[in-house]
Amino acid sequence: MFSDNFNRTLAAGLGPAWHIDSGAWRDNDKANSDQRAPDQASVIGLSCADCKVEAKVVNFAATIAALDLRQTAAGDRYDVALLANGRLQIRRHNGGTVTVLADVLSGIADLGNWSTIALSATGAGPVALSAFVNGAARVSATDTSSAAITAPGTAGMWTDLSGVLFDDFIVTGVESAGGGADAGVDAGTPDAGISDAGAPDAGTSDAGASDAGTADAGSPGGILFTDDFNRTLCCDLGPRWNILSGGWRDNSKANSDRTALDRAAAAGVSCADCRIDANMVNFHGGEAMLELRDSNTDRYALALRADGVLEIRRYRAGIATVLASTLGGVPDLTNWASFTFTVQGTSPVALTGSVNGTVKVRAQDSSVSALTGAGAAGIAATASGILFDNFTLTGL
């Protein structure tokens, strides 16, 4: 639905996908609050009711770092707030009144280092809210009051002190108990630079070989796998990826490394009805692909060709079949763009490809060759130097 790893350098603001609601922000490979006053930013053009927001934060045990959901134009919203004393709260902001709906120890050992916090909101009667730390559920709340915020809204972040850090901000749709699905639209192009220039985020936590666990593994409508590639590896993508063919390296993004078919799949993850969100750059040099229902060499793929055409393909028994094709509408193939690939159902299989939040191509596969079973998810490229970043796999 929306993701941003803030891999750019901006002295003022967070780029065109963000609205600065109050205070000031700058971007130096992470979102950095810039005033000793309420600093609030929200995603432009995003609207969702049943959704989840997550991000890495560092509050340095000095103040509050909060993530917002269902935010209205008037500023009403729910948030998950990491306090200076290490406690985690679910709160409702309504008409200037802040109500704490749940409060618990966060379990974060070092507030001077990166941790991932998240908030999900679903339903309307009542509103169900859950807060997470590093992928583990920490506390839940149910809002049945007349002040409950039931309508869709945007997502964002908030603090009240300069120097509080946010990174790898992701919003995903979740399924409510009543069966809703991914409401809302993607907003803008998150990454502004040609590549993730410079060192990864200043916090020490990005330096590890892999991310700290898989959030919501296996839960319907939840994130099954996510990777921001914020590490340096000369010859592969780390232990959470299987290299299926060709070669890869990691220099704060996944980088195909052979002039051949380079393929990699998320290790230990399998799904049938699911969605990949990722950023890609093909530099007019080859094809960049997102793959779903991968079983050996059989798979579905969303492929951005070197000429900018976007295709949905089925690979079966070594034969590639183009199921749908269109101009991708990517304004600059040498710069980052955000792609979403969704596969659902069996009779027929429904496939959708989006660019920068806009659906560009759809297909239905009702043939005897349709891939109806669960499979792996991954990335592929046909030339060296094609880039991928902010890979998120979500179950539907």
C-alpha cells in the first residue's frame, strides 16, 4: 500500500509523498524530526481503515516516537507511542483530547538503538487495535466509545523533539474480522534518489546480516516477510534469501550481479493469495521482475521490461506466457519506482500489477496451466546492476 525507506538527502521536508502537518522534518537516509516542538508528518493521498503501520524508530529515551493511523484532516487519529521511559501506549487523539487505550512495557532493551513498532486498526463497531514491537504483539485495545474513529484516514508519524529518527515506514492493508480487504490507495513515489547512496541508517541495528524476525508470519492479511536490504554483502542477500539462479549482492539494496537470469526467493515463506510491494530500477538495461507462487521454475511474474512495458507472465514447464501487457507509465527508468504485484484465487487466478500506487495491468488465468497452489515469492532480473529495495510480502 505504501512504503518509504527515506534513502535520500533533503535539508527540509520528506519528499513529495509526505505532508508536513506541524513542526519540521529533514531526510538524511532516515526521517529526522527537526524542531523542539510537535513534529508531525502524514502520507499524502493515502486512505485506509483496516490497515497496519510499522516503522523503525529511535527516541533516545528522550521523548515520544509515535505512528498514526486513521488520521483525519482535523488531526483525529489512533497512534502507537513509544515513550521516553520505554512504555508502549495505544492512544486515541480526538478533538485535541488524548486518551490512552492501552499501556504496557515495550520490552525494548536499548532506546538509543533502532526498534520496530507497529499498530493495526480494524473494524468499526468496535475498533480493534493491536500494537507490536519487533514483530511480536505487545498489547491490544478495543474502542467502543462514541469518540471511536471509524472512518478511513491516512497514516503518519509524530514526535515532539528534534532528532528523533524514523525509518522503513510501511503501511499495509489488513483483513478485519468482518472480512474487509485492502482499503486505500498508494501515495506517490517513496524513493527519490537513483540509488541508496551512502551508508545505511545511522543506527547500529541496520548493520546485521538480516532483519529482526518476520512480522505476523502466516496470519491472514498480515505481513509474511519484509526486507529493506540495509546491509553490505559481497556475494548474496543474506540467510533469509535463497539464490535460485545467477548472482546477487547487497549494498543497501538488492543488486543483481550477473548478465544472466538472476533469481532469489524469500526463504521459508509460502503463500497462494498474496502481494509483493517493492521498489525497482532497471536502468533500461534489462528486466526487473517480482515473482509469486514460485515452485521450482514455475511462477507468475510482474516484469518491467527495458523499454518500460509492464507485463504479467506465467512461467510453466520452461514456457513463458504473457497474460497481459501495457505501458508501465514509469516516468524515469533510471530512478526508483514502487511496484505492487498481487495474485489471488484459483478459478480463475486473478493477477494485478501496479506502479506508484496506480493499477496498470490486470489478468485472469483460467487455463489448464494456471498455477493454483501456494509457492515462494521473490525477485528476478535479466542483467547485472538491476536494483530492488523495500521488499514486503503480505498475505491476503
